[in-house]
Amino acid sequence: MSEKHTEISQLGEFGLIDRLTAGLEAKNDSTAKAVGDDCAVLHYDADSDILVTTDMLLENVHFDLTYVPLRHLGYKAAVVNFSDVCAMNGTPRQITVSLGISSRFTVEHIEELYDGIRLACRAYGVDIVGGDTCASHQGLVISITCIGSAPKGTAVKRSGAHDTDLICVSGDLGAAYMGLQLLEREKVASAGQPDFVPDFSGKEYLVERQLKPEARKDIIEALAANGIKPTSMIDISDGLSSELMHICKESDCGCRVYEDRIPIDYQTAVMAEELNMNLVTAALNGGEDYELLFTVPLTDHEKINKIEGVKVIGYITKPELGAAMITRDGAEFPLRAQGWNPLAAEQKSDAE
Amino acid sequence: MSEKHTEISQLGEFGLIDRLTAGLEAKNDSTAKAVGDDCAVLHYDADSDILVTTDMLLENVHFDLTYVPLRHLGYKAAVVNFSDVCAMNGTPRQITVSLGISSRFTVEHIEELYDGIRLACRAYGVDIVGGDTCASHQGLVISITCIGSAPKGTAVKRSGAHDTDLICVSGDLGAAYMGLQLLEREKVASAGQPDFVPDFSGKEYLVERQLKPEARKDIIEALAANGIKPTSMIDISDGLSSELMHICKESDCGCRVYEDRIPIDYQTAVMAEELNMNLVTAALNGGEDYELLFTVPLTDHEKINKIEGVKVIGYITKPELGAAMITRDGAEFPLRAQGWNPLAAEQKSDAE
């Protein structure tokens, strides 16, 4: 963090907002009026689906500032929203950013956080069009809403999967979760040792997947370029298992996915071994991958194979067959959904 | 609060969301897909300005659950966003609702909160189209984003006021602030007395203004019906003085408002007397009125007089004249802006 410390009280609310938003430039024609009024004004043409999504992040619930740099936190807070827009087959366009800030943060801290948000916005061509900033007695609170668009009729919901559709997933799974385990382990090891240097050698990918996830806008573009409209789509934020259950529920169908088809990076496998964790469980339930899970008609099989970084992991079935994974030895293992549970904060750590 | 207590852990995240959103019906044609997917899909025609605003409310910063019923809190959290859309001369259409919830809240508590939000949405014809729900270690967090629309070209910013324009305000000012003083006083008086019954007789209006504010959608409709397009507009959330400064800054102008024209309710005056507070200071700096402050060309003078509940309180000047109030005895008193300051939480109480 920066050495310079300006108390937020010195700037006041308006001064802080001025400082945070200085030099912002609208990148989309649809951004008619951004920060600086009661509302942002957006001009969309008649041929668009407008997409809106929102995410709230709370300190010590969603992030731990002991090992998450504020810039990374800002980047991630924005990207998880972009990922939700991509999961509708859309393009993120604008975000609003609301922050609750406790008095232990300086202007520089909040600038670091905001820099991360702005970096993500530049990388994805998104405009910051508004927000709210307020005092918090309780640590940092981040709430971001994203508005996106898709050509009319091209938005993809969770509800359109049909029997025999192929189930596809982008990238690889479980790495962000393993990154979290690694960061937590180093945090414990560093306790009371101010000179402690964490050792991430050979595991950089895991740390990056946890601290700096990306939204798969590239996959959305590749799908369009190859003339593929998925029948259903969702991003993997709570784990493959949970997201598959969402698609099955919303589409009124069942599914079969093959254990040996689930894409897993080498570093993820090594880390699971090291921590004596079940690798497939981590990939199924770990969460925070922000990869895309989608279904396409069987007839798109060849088209899908052309897209780099997308893997077919199974197929959709009639609903009465339920949702299951077929293990390496051919057994069927029923999938379970996991959701947030306030009285089971250690749930994910226990997933293994 | 309800007698029945269901632990949120019993429902889990998805169960809670299902329960909260059961029976929601889209009221606007533009709501193509609401709760239940990664994004809400909104269809707007080519003739609209789309408006987006967001507000975050934190426990013990923006509200005190000792005297704010959860239903009222929900209502207010939604209405303050509607007010921002109205302040652009727009109509609120959709909201997303994000909640951070600590484990001391039961499902019933959150339902009460959400009932208030839904009540406000019904009253204003707004659809809930998404949100996020998560655990909080630190008390209740509410973040609402509102999307609204206005016919293309009719959205009103803070920046269009011109020299000689009339300054208008709806309703009356300072009552919400006096309501807060009253509630705080009764809270102190009730400390340690479980059987304490607060006495609000003759002051019901003040309590209602604090606990159940309304957005002035009726004024927006009356302006349209009378063929008036304000040159600038803002809602009064931080106090008349602060909002006038915003308009002057954004419009590059000065202003003169007359002390004796500022609309103040009888109950507000009585309460200020009782608390030995300066009445005009309360009206200028009290905040949370959610009335509309706007400017119209001098030529609209007769049209404005026809609108019930709107009062002309002054006029716009050239910027070099600054922003000032003309007191009852004809003296000029410069206006000051007030903003949020995290290290001066008692600021508003000290305003007097």
C-alpha cells in the first residue's frame, strides 16, 4: 500500500468522489451521462437486450485483506459482475460502484481499490457510471451493479437446455479454490512472523486464479464468431456441481457429466495432492472459477470443437434421470448443490 | 417483529431467495426477465433515456434498528432510489436489491425488510429484477440499484440552470430531520426501561417523514401534465443548502433564496422550538426530505403556480454573485455545502 496517507475526512465525500472519478471517459456511445448526477443516463437502441447484475462483497466474508491486495480486490469485484453478464451471452457496458468504508482506510487505500476497478473496466471496455460512498463502522463493503447488452433475442438464460444437448465448460476448474487454500495456509504460517515471505513458487497460477479472475468475454466472442447460440448458460461462481443443478432445475432436465472430462490444471492437481484433498470434489464444489458452463445442441458438436479452451464434459438428459457424475470406474455419483449458509461459514473448507 | 423464527440456515441461500421473491410479477413491459438468472433482461424502446442509480445503507450508520422497524427500513431503502430517478425527471422501473445479513437476523426479519421493499415497489410500479444475498459479520447492509426511464431528451440534470431561472421546491423541509431528533430523544429516554412507551402525539408527521419518506413521482407527473421541463433538478437528501450548491456548481451559476419562502411544516417549527434548535438551519441542512429542488425558466412562472405543493423560493443568478440566502431582515447569508464525513458522524446533530 502507498506510503502517503490522506485522511478521508480531509477531502469529505464530494472531494473523495471527485478524486476517485477524475479522468473517467465514457467508452460506449450508450453512456450519455456518467458520474456526477443523481442518475446515469444510458442510450440504447431498440435492438438490444439490456442486462443488469449486482454483487456485494463484505470484508472477512468474501475477502481477507491480510492477503488480498486492494487493487486485486477491486479488479475481482468488477470482473465477477462482468462474468454474470457474459453468462447471459452479453457484453458488459456500465457499472455502478457503492463502497462502505471504515475509518481505518485512507484515501490512498480506496484509490488502490478503485484503481483495480478501473483497470478491469479498461480491460473489458466498461464505463463506471455511478455509485455511492458511505462510512462503515464494520469494515469494507463493496456493492457493484453491472449493466450489459446483447443483440435482441441473443441473451441466453439458464432455462433453455434440452435432452441430448452437450454440456460444455471453458477453461479449467478448482484452481481458484486451491489458490484460496494456499493463501490461507501461508496466512497461518505467517502468523506472528513479520518477516515471513510466502512461498508460491510453482503455484503462481493458483494464486492468480484466486486473486485475479477473468470473465470469459473471449468465449462469448468465439461463440458468436462460430455461429453458436448456447441453449443455456451460467458462470461457475459456486462450483460446477451447484451450477449444473441450477441449469437442470431451470431447464427441467437431468444431466450426466464425466469425471475424466472435467478440465483441471496440473498445478491444481499437485496442490490437492499436497493438501490431501479430493481433487474432483475441489473442481466440483470449489467455486470462484468464473468459467462458463453452457449447453449447445448436439448438432453443434463440430463447431464447439473448433473453439479453443472449451471442453464437452457431458450431456443433458430427461429430468427423471436426475443430475449425476459418471466416475472413472463407471459408477454414477449424484450431484449436490451448495449455497451460502450463514451459520456454516467454514462450509467450503469442509467440502473436501 | 413476527413471533415465528426460522433460522436462515434452515433455508440456505437459494431457499431464502425463493421465499423472498415468491409471487413477484413484472409490471413493466420492459421487464423481460427478472429474478432467477445471472442477469435481469430489460427491453427498452429507442425513445427512452435509461436511468440508473444506487444507494447503500449500513446499520448504525444510516439506520438504527432500535427505533426503525424493518418494514419501514425496506420501504425507505427503495424510495430513496426512486427519488433519485424522479430527480432526473424520470420514472423508476426496476431495482436490484443486495443484502448483507448477520446471523442475528431470522428469515422473518428479512421478510419484514423485504415486505417493505415490495410495498414501495407496488406503490411506485417498480419491479425487483435481481440482487445478491450474503452473510455479514457486521450487521445489516442494504444496497439497492434502481433503473428508470424518461422519454428521450426529457431527463433533467443538475447542470442546466440559467441566470433568472426560478428556484422551486416541493413539499416542506426539515421535518425528517426533526423526526430523527424526536426518535433519538425517545431512544435516550427509554434506555433501561423495557415498558417505556414513546410519546409522539402531535408529532406524527415528523416521525412519518423520517421513517416513511416518499419520492415525489406525483410532482414529475404534474410537471409533465403542465408542460414544464425543469432546466435543472435534484432531490433533497443532504439538505437544501447542499443541493443548491450542487446545482450552482454543475450549472456554473449563483442563487438567492429567501428565508421566508422556505416551506416548513407547523410540527417542524414546534419541535425546533421545543429542542431549542434553529428552525431555518434544520430546514437548510437537515436532510432526508426527499423533496425535489428544481429550476424553471422565468416564463414558466404562471404554470408553476398551478402545481399544488410546489413553492418558488428564489432565483438563479450569475456565478459571480455566489449562493446565498436572504434572511427575513434582508441580510445575505452565504450557503454552505455539507457532505458525508466519516470522522464526524455527529455532524448532523451538531448542525444546529
